[in-house]
Amino acid sequence: MADVKELAKARYELLVKGWCNNQDIQQFWPCGYRSAKKIMNEINEEIAKKGKKALEGGVHVSRLIKKLNTSETKIRKDYADLNGI
């Protein structure tokens, strides 16, 4: 399990990247492959229901943030607080 500082760094880096694949989801929300795949599939199903096309092999971080009930502001704050910025 990643420590809090590593988790904050991984989340911030993925936020800046803008999208994430299954492995990235596992880093963003410490979980196994199956849980990360389930999260990605749920997000892609929500996108399809809206008549939009999902990313191939990934999801936008903004959708992941919404799905996991966190916020961009919290991610940035956690990163800054833990890194003395």
C-alpha cells in the first residue's frame, strides 16, 4: 500500500496527465485490477448512456474524480500540503 505522500503525488500526476488507464486507476484509488476495471467500465457505461464516445483504453480523470467523490481542489491541496508547496 502506498503511503499518503506517494498517493497524493500519484493522484496529482494523473490529474495533470488528464486521463488514466486501468493501471493508473489502481494507483489513483489503491485497489486491484478487477476493482479498477469495474470502475472504468462503470464510467464508460455512464458515458455511453449519454450518447458520447468513451476513450479507448482509458477515462478522463475528471470523470474518475467525480465517480470516486473527490475533487480536483482536494487533490491539489493534499499534494501541496504534503510537499510543502
